[in-house]
Amino acid sequence: MHNVLILGCGRSGTSIFGELFESNYFFDYMFEPSVNDVLQNKPGICRRTAAKVPKSSGKDNSPGLSINLEEFHKKTKADYKYIFIVRHPLDTICSLKPGIAENWSHNPKPPNYRYLQKNKSLAECCAFHWDHINRAGLDSMLSIAGKDNVLIVKYEEFVNNPKIEAKKYIDS
């Protein structure tokens, strides 16, 4: 088993998926830790780290991600599997609305978020946010970690078949 880093758009099921690892003895689950805390975590010889959406300073983050994945990947010597959660945009957009309305509190923000705030409806802003994370974030993960180290989990499939989706990680 590998260490796990769980990423995805806010409101897409990253917390629920992370809780699978929290309930598993073989993982030391970390909920939105700092990148440094993840890097310094040493759970022991029989356990692995599972971290959900680590936070960083925001400087030099990989496009669409909350961290600089290239730096993280180098520092961890590729000892991580990366899980990217994708949820249907209509459900995610509904959940994103309060945070986007509250001065765009969801991160990472699209590069043009200030323009969007002034010129687009709240629903359009949420859609742009979802699209930015799911396109740029997933592209960043795949180009940095490689497709063999990235598992894409569809929220709806996970909710309907949690054991099958968890097994995909174990078998990867």
C-alpha cells in the first residue's frame, strides 16, 4: 500500500472519501493539513499517510491544485498515490454557491475569478470554478505524477459502490 493524497474540487466528496482512510487502521488520516505536516508525518512501519487536500502558502501552486504538486512529488520521492475526486458539476455547483458568494472562499481560485465575480452570475462563477479545478487540477496531477500514480474516482460511483471504488485503490 502507498501513502495517499486526495485532491479535487471543493464540495466534490473529498472529505467523505478521506473518511474511508480515517476508519482504516493501516492509515494515519490527515484532514486538510499543511503540506509541511504531511511531509513530516511518519505514521510507522505498518501504516501509511492519507491526506485530504493539504493547504500550502498558495505561492507557486500547480494549476488547479491547492499545493505545488511538483515540489511535493519530488520531496516524497513518488511514494504517494494520488486520488482525484470528480463529482457531477450540477451537484457540485449547488454546493459551491455559498463559498463562491462569500468572496470566493473556495481555493484554488481560477486565474480570472475577479473578472468572473464582476461579470458573471453566481451559477456561472461556480461552473467556471468547477471547470478550472477539474481540468487544470487533473491535468497537473497527470502530468506531474503520471497516469499510473493517479486514480480518478467519480463521486457518484463511490457513493453507490464504496467497496468497489475502495478496492480500485487497493489494487492500484
